[in-house]
Amino acid sequence: MRVLIVGLGYAGTRFRTAFENAGEKAGESMAFAHVGRNGPRSDIPYYDSVHRALAGFGPDVVVVTVPDEAHAAVLSELAGYEGFVVAEKPLTTSRDDTTAVESALAKVSGFCLDLVERYSEATVFLRDHIRRNGLRLVRAHFTWGKDRINDHRPTSGVPSEVVHPLDLVQWIAGDGERIALESALGTRSDFSVSGPEVLDSVALAGRLASGTVTGYSSFVSITRKREVDFVLRSPEGGLVYANTVYDTPAWDADRLRIWRRTDDGDEVIHELNTGDRPVPPGAGTVVKLGRMAADVTSFVVSGRRPGIPFPGLADALGLQHLLDTVEREVRTTGPVTYFPDGRTVLREADWERLG
């Protein structure tokens, strides 16, 4: 299988590892090439444009991991491509024409947006449990953030982060419905090399069918926090509670607790903690991403449909519409100035901090 990575930086390198692992597990020979602004590397072929790479390398899969503001342009360059596309989130930015992107991807054999937390065991179990037991959402609340203060990577801001919990709430408890935004408050700052007034944090409220969704997401959270709480109603009328925690204290260390309250205290329905298990050799930081890569590999090689449906183009477009609405309607304060005397971007020594 031939994999073209457009943007072989931090995210692209993780995808390469994930696909290498997937190929080894499947007994499939994997070939890689890349397109990027940093020029050739010694270990895999390089092309100076997407067009030349498509013609010269003939990839089965194209992985797009360029900075946010370049997503739309690169995806549009794939017009007519008939292979499988994997794209980093968000699909585009609020300034881009998603109609043009949708049109360019009309002939692809498959599409997967990198909503990697769908591949968590916590997510899979909770979603299945809700469906099996006919539970309905009453309230969901998320706290989701990490520290990208003075990170050297360009960004569109917090839409690239809040997309994860918004997708999780819809995917886990939405039963096909989408969140309707009701209010959003945000903060702008110079945290990013992308500008002096980038939207770095947002607190929002909305509706998901008959349920209420609230949450806070930030790119300037000085500690990583990835948590979603659910209050659900059973068909009998009682309340069921669930808490999911992701990538804490380390990447791919996820937890789930489901319980109900009784006169005798909490009755635990289910608990899991993936952080108690050793990470397979070579899979550090890419356990969940590896599941996604394995599903893509299996689909491309043998046509096998994945057990977890790909976060497809319809999902990506729906989420982008919601993110665009947040950016359009958010009331902001700031800008906060972290670097009044100019910035010296530090060389990142701890990628786990940013994950």
C-alpha cells in the first residue's frame, strides 16, 4: 500500500508510524512519500507538489497534515483523486469555502477526519452502552484543553481543539442528531505564532436533541485536560451518570466510569482504565491513531468495512459548520498579550505536553 503524507511534521510523522505499524500487523508492504515545505528527506521520496506526487507516486492513501489554514487548499488539489483521504482536523477554517472542498473530494473511495478519540475504548463502550440500554442525554459537559502557548506550529486557534469534545458528545449520545449552538464566549491572545488576536479559548452552550451541552476548551490550558461528563435518563426514568477522561496522565491512557445513585451509594455499572496496561512496543502516543490507520489499511487493501465507522466527509462538514458558527457568533474579550516584547519560540522538548 502506498501512503502519501502531505506535511511530514509532528502530526505527519505520527501518522507514518501508525501506518507502518498497521502494515506490519496486516502483513502488508507499506511505501511512503511526502510533500512538504521543508524539502526532501533522505529516507522516503519527496515531491514538491501534490499534483506531481499523485502522478509520480500513485498513492492509495493521502494523509493531509499541513497547518489548519492550508487544509482547504491541499484538499482542493485532490480534485479527481479516487483513493482514500485522511485529513487532520478541523476540515478547513471559517475563512474557507467548504463547498469547493466537498466538490474536490467527490470521487474519493473513502474519507476519514482525524477524530481519534472515537477510537478510545472508553468512547466505544459508552456509546454502545447508551444504545443498548435506550439511554437519552439530559446533560453533557466537557473540559478540554492543552498548552500551546508559544508553540511554533501555526494554528486557526481553539476550533482545532474544541472539535474533539463536540464530536464526542454528538457521537456518543447524539443518536444521529447534531449540536445546535446557543451561546459562546471566548478569549483572544497572541499565544500562537499565527497572530496577536487568535481565538485561544471558548466556553459554549447548546442543545443536542432534548439534551443540553455545555463546555470549555482552550489552547492555553497550562495543564492538559480532556474530560466529558454525561447525565443520561433510562427508559424507566432514572438517571445514569458517566465520566470519560482521555490521555491522562499520558497519551492513550483513557478512563470510563458509569454509575447510578442509590440509597446505598453509587452502584458502579462499568469501569475501565486503559492506562493500567503496557503500551505495545513502537506504539507510544499512537495506540488510538493506530486503530484508525489499521481500519483504513484494511478498507483500502481488502474493502473491509470498519467496526467503528470512519468520521467521514458528512461528519467533517457538519462539524465545520458548527465551528464556523462558533467563530461567527462568539463574544470575545482580550486580546491577552503573553509576549509584549516579542517572542522567542522555544524548541519543543516534550511533545507529550502538546498532545
